[in-house]
Amino acid sequence: MKRNIAVLQGDGIGKEVTRGAVEILEAVAQRYGHDFEFQYGEIGGGAIDSTGSPLPDETVEICKNSDAVLLGAVGGPKWDDQPAHLRPERGLLKIRKDLNLYANIRPISYYSSLSESSPLKKEFIEDVDFVIVRELTGGLYFGKPSERVEKEGKEAVVDTLFYQKSEMKRIIELAFSLASERKKKVTSVDKANVLESSRMWRETAEEIAKDYPDVILEHMLVDNAAMQLIKNPKQFDIIVTENMFGDILSDEASVLTGSLGMLPSASISTNGPNLYEPIHGSAPDIAGKNLANPIGTILSAASMLRLSFGLEDEAKAVEQAVETVLEYGLRTGDIANGQPTITSTSEMIAEIKANLLDQEAIS
Ligand code: NAD
Ligand code: IPM
Ligand code: MN
């Protein structure tokens, strides 16, 4: 069966890391006899430069006609002073909306070989294993109005936090169903002491909890959650939260694993192809230097194999190859922890690929 994969490389290290994930998917195709076809589409700053739009219609078409989408990252200083509609990030938000990617699943998993890569003490991060379920198509990111205004003759601004209850329901429902297959605990993170939207979120979580009697529901205010993530991360199983809180908490949580460059994500659609992307950005400070950690993107490709194609063995093989090269001691700069020998992006990709193909020789 042929599978069409849309690849949106984007800007900065987006190009370097997606190249890696494509190489790994090609190696999977070779080892297991699959037929993956890659179609490339433009998004972000590069797309603005060549077409005038951060998300050309053609890219949306390529994605809609695909079985799954792989994305790198968008953005960079070159486009930072553009008006809102001409910012690279607008392309990313639009593809999330156009594909109805309502849920972004961000697993936070501990690798014992990286225990020294995190600035946090080993005993606090050992065996950490939780998932942030982030609402992705609502909240402050999409509410209207979002604009500069004049109020009583004074310069002012408005952003809008808007949610339909149904949008809360579907994401919290997903969080409970994931928890029921894991450690059976949902931590719903909000700011219910201040925000009306959070009070509706909390109510909704309570309603859904009734359908999952074996799952424990706990509410946590977001400021406390930011602290608890560092103080006692082992308490978490599934964290479910609205769009912006999820964005911020997941970058924070990446420190538990050693680096932002390690974290994959899967964005789940209500009705079409899912999208897989690392949680990090285009990292302008290291872009083009062959220094980026490709593992977050490669693990995102593994999620694609599992969730979009039902290829569990293949997904596990990729994850195993990543684990093995980390055990060998290969380290890009972000996880090197002062170690003198730094592995380049291309070398890391080549080693993961070689390991994946070696597993075949062994088995
Ligand atoms: P960033 O995630 O790009 O980088 C933050 C820090 O982490 C930097 O020091 C960077 O070098 C490091 N880092 C990130 N990914 C890494 C990797 N794979 N390997 C090694 N180190 C890595 O965040 P930022 O600097 O705040 O944002 C830069 C640009 O990226 C902005 O334009 C922002 O809007 C955009 N951005 C895009 C996405 C996305 O496309 N999904 C996500 C976040 C930020
Ligand atoms: C992410 C990024 C995006 C977000 C930006 C670039 C719009 O930070 O994917 O986490 O905030 O969702
Ligand atoms: Mn982010």
C-alpha cells in the first residue's frame, strides 16, 4: 500500500531535522518493504519570500491529499518585524486550523542514558513518563479580535481568549481516554481562580470524569503546575490544558528529558491527516550549522508510523535505534553536557539509520 507523506520543512533547523526524519522513514520503507511517497510543500518564512504567503494554497492541498504530514519548524529574525498576516508563525497556525488539528500530544519520556544531560538532579527525573495533551486550535491564539485599538484616546491592544464548550469537551475526552490506557490519572491545568474560560474548563473536566470512574481527575492551577513540573514531575500521567498553557509548560517539561530538541509531538485531526512535528522552533542561533538535534523530529516520525499507519513494530524499531545511539554516547551539543566530542546532525541521523538497518541484520 502506498502512503503519501507531506513534508513541510519550514525555516532554520526545520530543514535539517526533517531531512533526518525522511531518511529514517526511507530506511523503514527499505527494511520493511513499505512504499512511502514524499511530497514537499512550502510553509513559513521561506514561503513568504517565494510566494508572498506563509501558507500557500498549494501546500494546504498537498497536506489534505496526504496520509500524514511531517513538519519541521517555522520562523526567524528575518521575518520578526512583519505584520501579523505575514509572519511565518501564521502559516503554522493556519495549517493547524485548516487540518482541524485539535489536539497536540507531547510525551515527556526519560532516557536513562541522558540522566546527566538535564540540569535537574537524577533522582527527580528518573523514570519520568507523562504526556501533555495540549488544545491546539482555540484559545488566545485564534480568538478575535486580536488587534491594536484606541481606547479613550490611548494606545491599547486586545487579544481574545475564546473557547466553545465542545472544543473543551473533545480535548478533555481524549485526555481521559489516553489516561485510561496508562496510569489512570488526569491533571487538568487551568487558571480557574482568575479566568472564566478556566472555570468552564474545570466544569467540563468534572463532567467528563463521570464517564471514566477508574481515572483520577485532579485540577491544578497553572502557576503551581509550572513549579510542580520541576519539583515532582513523577506525579504526572496525563496533563490536559488549553493552548497557550500547554505551549509554555511543554517547553519547560523538555528540560526533564535533557533538551527541547528531544521532544516529539503528534497533532491529531478530527477528520483528516494528522501532523507530526518536534516541539521546538527553528533555532536561528544554530541553524545551518549541522548542530541541531534531529531526535525530536525522528521520534515524531515514529509516532506517525504508529498513529497514522498502524505500524507499531516499525515505530518501536525507530525508537529503539534512537535509544541505542544514545546509549553508545552519541550527543548533539544540546545534550552533550560539556562532553568534548559533539555529534553533528548528519552524523546522528546516519548513526540512527545504520542502527535501524543493523537491527534487521541481527533479527
Ligand atoms: P527555539 O525552540 O527555536 O529555540 C530555543 C532554544 O533551544 C535555542 O537555544 C535553540 O538553539 C535550542 N534548540 C531548539 N531546538 C533544538 C534542537 N533540535 N537541537 C538543539 N537545540 C535546539 O525557540 P526560539 O528561539 O524562541 O524561537 C525561534 C523561532 O522559532 C521563532 O521565530 C519562533 O516563532 C519559532 N518557533 C517555531 C516553532 C514551530 O515551528 N513549531 C516552535 C517554537 C518556536
Ligand atoms: C509550538 C510553537 C508555536 C505555538 C508558535 C511558533 C506559533 O511555539 O509549536 O510550540 O506557540 O504553538
Ligand atoms: Mn512552543
